[in-house]
Amino acid sequence: MKKVGLLVGRERTFPLSLIESINERGGGDVVAELVKVGGVRHEGPIGYDLIIDRISHEVPFYRAFLKRAALEGAIIINNPFWWSADDKFFNFSLATKLGVAIPRTVLLPQKSYIEGITGESLRNLEFPLDWQAVADYVGFPAILKPFDGGGWKNVSRVNSLEELWKVYDTTGTLCMTLQEMIDWDLFVRCYCIGMEDVLIMPYDPRKAYLSGEQYVHDPTYLSGDLAARVAQDVLTLNRALGYEINTVEFAIKDEIPYAIDFMNPAPDAEVASVGEFYHNWLTKSVTDLVFRRLSETQAEGRYRWDAMLNPQNTSQTATQTLAAAASAAQSAADSVLPQSVRDLSSNVVNTVGDILGQASGVVSGIVDAVTEAATPEPETRPQPSPKTSAKSTRTPSKKGSSTTKRTNTSRPKKSATGGPAED
């Protein structure tokens, strides 16, 4: 008998649905349950063949337990080693190299630092920071948000340098990014399961969480070509980053899908939030993923970073090609779940896995592997050219006092804030 454990937070309907689905399909040979964990010893068996992680990003004890379980051969979804090392600013930079459209983004020094950090600790920091150059590059209005956060926490719209400074002064030790705000025509959130199955969901982030109005069904929301491009971008990002469960959000303007968030490895799946159709799709897709992973021959455990970040994918599904790409609404209309999108050739995952294990040339290697094998030829993709108490020892000076809007009449801006509390 194989044992599957779920590590969960406050969510209720998705874990229960998933446990029921796995147990029904497993017929006693595969059994799923909520993980129970107390004091974790540094040695000995863990008791699970596979664990689905929905909460360790907020509970360090769980994250340490999952790394320990991985050493004992348990399959962890998502990989706790990579998730610990990843951040959204790196993802934005990598996506640009992969040919995915990204809004202009700048990483900002922290406002404050933990006790013990002094001016001598920050001798490499440019001081004063050229805020005007940052404003000129990103433009206003813009979005100020943590470089590694989620769930729309600590996210603010700022309309000028003065507003930026005011909000920035409240961010404490959080490391923040300033990102161009896209005046979107369309907005979608996309589930990606197993780096293989993509579900495109029309989504309105301006609506309140649990309002029942965020996720909608619209058979004509995306054209076929646009849905195919979105699906390909979703696969490109998740196969490069290695997430088995993730969501990607796109703000679409002038037929260009700008990826604005794609580090959500514990995405919202509650019925009251996403609706019954999307909830059921995700439950089935994750159940399929669990049984695929359990059926694979597991390689001998290797405890180096290259092995942890890039487990060998031996499933045949990684070699399959794109059959079709369609929006979720179109699929819902004809009662067929959105087809898996598999348009990256078989060598992409293996090549990316090999290259990510190398300490040097990591980004260029990923770019070469993915773009050569997967990028359509040719296609023009225009690029967008709570308070924390801490001792503030050296913060970027507010150099410059006037705002200079970037000239770009093709993209006026509007707000895209508000949303569910995901990872």
C-alpha cells in the first residue's frame, strides 16, 4: 500500500475532495489522508510515499519536515528545496529571457534592516538611490509589492513618487519590487498541473475574494490564437521553474499577455472561491498527477542541490506534443475539460534539468534549451520596454522630487489590485 499525505492550511473543500478522489481511485492500494506530524527526528522513516504541500510557505516547521521527508525518498509536490530558494523577481527576470512578456520591474533595496545591520554592512548599496530613474523606467501608476510574497499581501498601487515614498516607508524589512501597471483589456489566471495540464480561467482581480464574481465562464473570452499563446507561456514558465502545481496570471493588453504573477504553488481551489467547475477540474488533475508520480520509477536518492531542484521526469507525458489549447470557458461550454497543452518538445524538460544543476550559466542555459525547442518561429513579442518593526540603519535616500511619466500613449493604466489570499 502507498500512502499520500496532504499538508494544508485553512482551506477545507479542496483537501477533502482530493482525499476522497485519491482514495476512491486507489481502491485500498493507495490511501490519502491529512498529514499528522509532531517532533521530527533527524533519522528514520517518514511514513508517506507522496506529500502534497499547501501551507509550508507560511510554516517553517512544515518546510523543514518536507525537506526531511524528501531525503527519505518521499515525493513532495511542490519541491520544497526549490520553493525555498525561489522568488518572484528572479521569475520575472527568467521569464524575460524565455521570451514571455513581463511588465517593467525594478527590485528596490529594503527600507529597514534587522538589528545588527549597520551602515558598514551596506557599503555595496548605492546611496542615495536614484528614485527618479526608477520612476522614469517603470512609469506611473505602478504596483509596489514584495519580491517574494503572495496572496496580494502588501500590494499597493502608487501614482507618483510621493505616493511611492509614502508606501515604501511602511514596508519595514520587506524587500519590494516596483512594477509597471498594465491597463489590461483581459485578465486570466491559469492552473498548471504536472507541467503538462493547463486550465485558462477568465478572472477579475478587482472583484472581492469570495464574492463569486472573480472567476467567470465566457466561451469567447480568449481567441484561439491568444489562448494557445497563453497556454504555451504557462508551460514554458512552469517547465523552466519545475512547479508541479502552480498558477500564472496574465494581464492582457493589445493581444499581448503580460505574465504578472507565476509563483503561486499553493493556488486557491476552494469551491466558494473558484466555483464548482474549476474546483472539480483541479481535483481530478491533481489526482491524475498523484497516480502518475506514484507509478514512476524513482531514481536512487541524490541529496545534492542539482538533484533536488531537478528530479528526473520519467513519465511518458513529458514527451507528448500539443494537441490543442482552448480557454476554460470554451471547454465548459461543450462539457469537456480543457485539453492538456503539450507544445514543448521532449528534450526541453531534460535539457532544462541538466542545465539547472550547473552553478554557472544557469539562466542562459535555460533560455537556449527552451527557446530553441519551443518558441514559435518567427513571432514578434514586444516587451514592455504590515509595517515591520526593525531598526533602520541605512535606507535609500529620496533623490529627486518630481515625477516624469514615461511617454506611452498605447498603454494607459488602471488598477488590478485585490484578490484571494493564496500562497
